[in-house]
Amino acid sequence: MPASLIILCFLAVMLFEFINGFHDTANAVATVIYTNSLKPIIAVIWSGIMNFLGVLLGGVGVAMGIVKLLPLNDLLAQSLYVNIAMVLAICLSAIIWNLGTWYYGIPCSSSHTLIGAILGAGLGFATMYVSEGVNWSKAKEIGGSLLLSPAFGFSMAILMMFVLKRIFKTKKLFKSPVDGNPPPPGTRALLITTCTLVSFFHGSNDGQKGVGLVMVILMAFLPAHYALNENYDVQHVIRALDQMDGVMTKLAPTNLLEKEMIKNSAIIQDLRIDILKKIKTGDTSVKFEIRKRILSLSKSISKFMDDPDIISSGEDQKVLSEGLSALVPYTDFAPRWAIYMIAICLGLGTMIGWKRIVVTIGEKIGKSHLTYAEGATAELVAAATIGLSTSFHLPVSTTHVLSSGIAGGMVASGGVKNLQKGTIINIALAWLLTLPASIALAFVFFLLFNWLI
């Protein structure tokens, strides 16, 4: 019975990522389709390939942000069935909301949906068990990223349109495409490039959300195998711990944070013993405890590392910074098979179901047809925003950034009157309702599954 439920959890994550592909693919291909830069079938296949590569090459920083939202320590103290209920509640809630908004052709954020589902399931867990339920500090950090991105996309698109008008005097760039005719070669190359960048960065950010869910399953169900990265050279970890311990021991006697530094030194010494014991005996039962203490140590040291009143020596700060960086690959990782699995699901999903939301983005946000400049501007802003967010390990909404960018470009072209009021209201309502709806769905589903399973 547990094995079949675990398989069901994996299938649910794969389905979520597949739906994420065809729900969000319009963000990348709408501009090249509506400017006749690429035929629709070529555009979606190319976008699917770039999404696939984005997942493979995007790292795991955003994925670990998803993992750290959930109370893994408390989840592991419960039965396997509670963990299954958590994963299924998150995935089913996100799938239902994404399918509903896609069916009605409303650009809606898969990121908001997933984060809302995680919050809802976490609150359900906190209701039934003694737990905080959600890592609220991480939730605030991610929430800020998601909320600010639409405003950033809108304002930057307006600014970029004004810059383009000042630099480029050719009127063709600011005109709508002629029926069936491709744009001039230079403009076409620009639009295909921006489509490629948005697709790649979408994969690097949104694909990691699926990878994060897979890691939640693996660490919750098989912590002895997936709590730590066994392919990482443990000697790097030992050396990093020794160097940080040297700084802690040296500074503690005369420091304002003497007690905390002594405590960190004790944690480092215990960690070193347990890691060496695990290597010698092959004991995997302590892996999650080692992971938990490394994360606690990193959080403690990060709080005061850059404070010159606590650590005045630049050399000591450098040692601590390099030590923390050396610990990250030991705890923040994902197996290659999991990354490939999510990359395939996202890439294939990108190639189907794109038309509903493409029509909304291309025809219904503005009253006039999308121009070459508006399309390129929106996608440049989206690609830059998503790329920066991924580098800072923050999930961001491709849908919100690109839709806001298109709206901003159209406002820059013809003022607010250039927007279609009905479509903007529908999108805004979907944006406002996504978090509370996905929270409520996941909360109810967690309670239901926890009772049924």
C-alpha cells in the first residue's frame, strides 16, 4: 500500500509539471507567433527544447527554496501516510487551479498556485499536529519576490519602450505585423532570441519547483538515502568545518556572541564526529540529523558573518563565507534522474495546450495587435527578471512578469486606454484569488487525505 501511494505522489508531481508546461508556454511563444516570427508548431517545439535545457542547467537553488518552505523535521516525526497526504494535497490543489485558469484562457501564475498549495497543506499540518507548519521567514522572502515581480515587469516595460523610441527611429519596429508576413530579419532575430531566453529561464526557474517537490518526497520517504549528497567530496565538508571552527574558537573569548560561537563550535565538532563515523561504518541513519545540524549551523553563522562589530577581520569573514559555500552542495542537491524526469515533463507539456492563453496574451490584453517592439520588450524584461530571480534562488512568476510587461508596453504605446478593461480585470481577479484559493484547496485536501489514507 505505501509503495503504490508513493508512486502516486511521483505521478502527481509529474502531472503538475506537465500542466505547468502547457499552462506557461504561452508566455514564451505568444510574441513570436503573433508577430509571425515563427510558425506556432515550430515555436512550441523550440520553446519545449529550451525549457528542457533550462531545467537541466538551472541548478537547484530554487528547488531547495521550495523544500525549505515545509517543516521537514516535523513531517519526519509523523507516519509515512502524513507525508503522502501532504504531497498529494499540494499537487492536486495546484493541478486543479492551473487547469481551471488554463481552460478559461486566463494567464495565471503556477508559482503562486504552488506556493499557496504549500502554505495551505502546511497550515493543515499545523492544525492537526504540534508544528509551525510552514517556514514563515522563507515564505515572506518568496512572497516578496512573487508580489514585486508584476510591478517590476510593468514599469520596466514602459521604461524600455520609451528608450527604444528614442534610440530606434524606424517606424516598422513599432507597427503591428502585416497578415502572415514575417518581420524584417533583424527584428525577427531579436524576437526569436527573446523567446529562447524566456523559455530557457522559465525552465530554470519553474522546472526547479517540480524538482523541489520530488526532493520533498525523497527526503520525507527515504531520508537515509537522500538527506545528503553522497556524490559530493565529504573531505571538502570536513575542511570547511575545521576552518570555521578555528574562527569560532579564536573569536569566542572576546566576542559579544561568545555563547553562540561556543555553541556553534560544539555543533561543528559533533558534526565532524558523526560525518566521519558515517563514512567509516556506512551508517546512513544519522544522515538527516547531520543535514538538520548543518542547516542550523549555516543559519546561525549567516546571521552575524557580515557584521563588522562581531567579526572585524575581513580574512575571518572570508573563511566563514567560503566554509558556508562548501557546505551547500552537501545538503542542496537533486539526483540527475529527478532533474531529467522533471525536464521531460515540462518540455513535453510546453508543446501542447498552448493556444488558449496565447490568444489572451496576443489579442486580449491590448485593444490593438501586439507590435514587434511590445513583444520584444515584454520578453526581454521577463527573461531578465526570471534569470535574476533564479540566480538569487527565488521562485518568480513567468506569467505575471510577461503579462505585466505586455500591458506596460501597450500603455507606453497608447496609454491606459490601449488596454482591454475586461481582460485586465479577469487577470487581476485570477492573480488575487490564486493564493487564497490554492491555500484553501490544499488545506481541505490535506485534512481529507490525512483522514482517508
